[in-house]
Amino acid sequence: MSILPAFAQAQSIAEAAENLLPGQFLWAPEAAPEGPVIVVVSLVKQRVYVYRNGVLIGISTASTGTAGHETPTGVFTILQKKVDHKSNLYNDAPMPFMQRLTWSGIAMHAGNLPGYPASHGCIRLPLAFAQRLYAVTQIGLTVIITESPDVPRFAPTPQILQDRSRSSFDAAFAPIWQPDRAPTGPVSIIVSVSDQRAVVLRNGIEIGIAPVSIRGTVSSLQAFTLSSIDQRGTHWMFLPMLGNTRTGEVSKEDRDRLGLPEVFRRNLLTVLKPGSTLVVTPDTLQSGSTGAPLTVLTGEDPD
């Protein structure tokens, strides 16, 4: 394993990332000492990219799932963290600095990196990188796993946007707001362009759903972080990711492309804090549609 203290040691970040050997990584947290963290995992490149406050602070080699044990793609939240964890599925195999993404056994953790996919679905990382990543993340943080350069596609879930206590007509026009389901924790908003819907998660648990209107075309997954709230309103920053390199603050014109019901918008302002994240996807949040289905994995343990 090795650590390179600054990206400037290479001619370019892209070159440095491409030339990393199995077990190597780049780590430069001083590039953004504070702010919200978002993690992007590229299955094609077998790399993990860490952004803080919209700035790239880490790149690592990784080893993901093999055929038959594929690592799922999608938008995930960190559900659980444990420094010294052992697998419940695979003979107590050690999983140091484990960060759980699904209750069915998918996690990021330190492990063997042979230079190709070799896990049962987890995302293996160099030990030193896993330790450093563990130190800058928190439960509820957003992790995006993608088959880049393709837009992430996700598996359906029966829970999201399918509350059987409400008719489809009610669900289409009436927002749902249940902040008591998760009184505290980091807030993430997932917006589906296909469904014209927004899902609000706090601490990985769904607390709200609302219809939205979106002007213009959204052809790829985009992510944003809330930098501040003042008398002028909310200030969102672009989180540059694979295939989307825009930086800086989101303009008023861009913000105005997204329309929310006014009551829902006011409710949302009561839970938003600097560091909240917004993910906009062209995919659907519903199963059984003609679009590519998407799962927003929540923090509720099915047991």
C-alpha cells in the first residue's frame, strides 16, 4: 500500500489515478479541509473518488464484486459504521473500517486488492485509505456506485413512491411530509426527472415525497451540496463527478428550473442544513415502469 500526499506529484490528476497500482491511492484532505463528503465508486475503472465540499480530496484503487456477486449500482446512504467488523455471511471474514451500504451485505471496507473485481459484492479498499475515508464520513452520507460512463441504473424497491394507503391520484398531487420518522441526521434529496418526484431522506430514512416540475433536459446524474442559507435563500454548490465537471454555485436560473409545492418547500427549509445533498437523476424511482428503475436505499433495518 502507498499514499501520495498531493495530486500535484503527477502531471495531472487523471494521469495519477490511471497509473495507480493495486493498493495505491491518492489522499489530499487539505484541498478541502471542511464541508460535506460524497463518494463515487466507478465499477468500470475500479476506483473510488472522494469529494469534500465539491473538491476532489481522494482517489483509490478498489476491488468490487465478481460475476454472480456483482456490486449493485445506485444511490446509497451509509447505514452503519464499525471499525472492527466481521462478515455475517462469509465465515467471519474480517472487514476493517466497514461502512454498510445495504442490510443485505454490501459495504465499503479494507480488503485484498488483486487489481480486478474479486469480492462478493463489497467494495474493497486499501487499509490505510479505508481508515482515512472512515474518519471523514458519517451515517447518512451519499455514496454513488456507477458503471461510468453510463448513467447509474438501479433495482426497484416496493417502498419508494408506492404507499398503498394512498391512491395513485393522491400520491401524484399531494406531498407527504413525515419528519418525525427521522428527527435528526443528515438530509439528502433525490429528484427523479422521469417521475417528476422528489424524495427526502434524513439519516437514510424517507421523510417526505413531493411532485416537482423540471424545466429543460437532464440527461445525466448530477449532485449538489448546500453551502449556506441566508436571507437571500439557499446556496447550492455543484459537486463535480464523473462525466459532470461543473463547479461553483448553482445560479438562480438553474435553481428556478426545479419547482416544488410551496408548502413542501417551506417544510423542506426546516430540515435543510449546510452539508445537505441533492441528487438529480433522469431515472425513475418506481418499479414496473418503462424507464430504468432506481432504488433509494434507506436506513431501515428490515429485521
